[in-house]
Amino acid sequence: MGGLKPVRVWDLPVRLGHWLLAGGFILAWLTGDSEEWRLIHVYAGSAAMAVALFRVGWGFIGSHHARFSSFVRGPAAALAYLKSLGSLSPRHYTGHNPAGGLAILGLLALAIATGASGWLAYQELYGDWVASLHESLSHLLLALIALHLAGVAAGSLAHGENLVRAMITGRKQGATADDIRHSRPLAAVVLLVWVVAASWWLAQ
Ligand code: HEM
Ligand code: HEM
């Protein structure tokens, strides 16, 4: 990584959103089975879905590395990246790599679909099959998260770069021109207000 230095890559909405999404998912997962914890489950799952919905919008208007146009590539680019991981000089991306980019689309889509089916089950619309669909989608999401974590571990090892810390600090190795310069704190406040309002509304 000669010539690269730490630059700002992940804006505040990306980082705050990520950890809210992860926390919401974990809490929803732990409380899904229990009637007693149902309301907590609904709030946590709704918060996760609200973050994912926000993230889709942010993928169009967010800072450079948050935009889908900067990291969504086809399956061929994802495969080429995965192959390069096994080589001595794996290809380094300042933002998301192409394999991670595909996983991110799947994670967001599944978080939204799981949340939406959960809401339909909560409203007791459409009968039992919606509850089974909700359960199946949540299992698919869990499987993709396992793949996501394996990808994060592999990418961190291959590049000698702690990607989890980068998702906290917002900084990765990159060229000065890749620095996003603004961390968009105001949009992070909008995200928080949106998540609270949407979760409250979905739990009615
Ligand atoms: C990412 C978000 C979510 C995850 C991972 C998740 C996961 C789960 C899991 C694992 C179960 C247990 C299924 C079973 O064993 O029967 C469950 C049940 C349930 N969830 Fe969620 N859920 C999420 C979001 C939501 C949301 C947003 C709502 C409502 C607004 C919701 C409402 C329900 C209800 C009503 C049940 C009970 C269904 C039944 O068996 O009657 N969930 N969820
Ligand atoms: C708690 C365990 C988790 C850890 C340590 C973790 C770590 C990370 C890291 C390091 C990245 C950045 C990857 C990169 O550098 O390209 C990332 C991105 C992402 N993760 Fe996770 N993750 C976790 C759980 C989750 C869960 C549970 C979900 C979904 C429900 C999730 C969804 C995402 C998404 C959507 C992104 C893209 C971030 C963005 O651009 O907004 N993660 N994660």
C-alpha cells in the first residue's frame, strides 16, 4: 500500500447506521421467539429496517464512498477481487470492495424484506404464512451476515487493515484525493430522528 495514508472514508451516517443496524438485528434476533419480548423485538427490528431504508437513500445522495455508484460492480468484478485475495498482492479498494458491495445490497434488501414481513405478521395480516416467511427471511439474513463477517475478516487479514476499526473511526488507507472531507453530522441527526419516528410508528 505504498503512497497510501489514512483518509476519511465513511461518513457519520454510514458508521452510526451500521452499528444501529447491527445492534437492531442482534436484539431482534435474540427476542424473536419470545411473546414476552415481542414489543422490544418489534422496536429493534423496526429500527434495523429503518436504518436499511435510510441507507438506500444515502446510497444516492451520501458522500462519495457511501454511494452505490462508487462501489456496486458486477459479479465478474466481485470474482476477480475474491481471486486476487489469494494472491500476494490483493487489490485494495479505499471504499467497499466489489464482493463486499454485492453483499451489502443483499444485506440491505434482506433487512428491509425481513422487517416488512415482520410488520405484516405483527399486524396479523395475511395469516400464518407471513410469519413463516418472516422467519425464513431472518434465517437467510443471518446466513448472509455470517458471510459478511467472514468477508470482513478475510479483507482485514489480506490488506493488513482493521476494517472493523475503520467502520468506527471512518478512516482507511487511501490516496489524499479519496478523502471525503465532511463527515455529515447533520445527516446523522436526521438518521436518528427517522429511526426513532419510524420504529415508533411501526410498533403501533
Ligand atoms: C431485521 C429485523 C428482524 C429480525 C432479524 C427478526 C427475526 C425474527 C425471528 C427469528 C422470529 C421468530 C420466528 C419464530 O421462530 O417463530 C420473529 C418473529 C416475529 N417477528 Fe421479527 N424480526 C425482525 C423484524 C421484525 C419487525 C420489524 C416486526 C414488526 C414490526 C417483527 C415482528 C415479529 C412478529 C410479530 C413475530 C412472531 C411471528 C409469529 O410467529 O407469529 N419482526 N422475528
Ligand atoms: C456485529 C458484527 C458486525 C461487524 C463486526 C461488522 C463489520 C462491518 C465492517 C468492517 C464493514 C465495512 C466493510 C468494508 O470495509 O467494506 C461493514 C459494512 C456493512 N455491514 Fe457490517 N458488521 C457487523 C454486523 C452487521 C449486521 C448484523 C448487518 C446487517 C444486518 C451488517 C450490515 C452491513 C452493511 C449494510 C454494511 C455496508 C456499510 C455501508 O456502506 O453503509 N453488518 N460491516
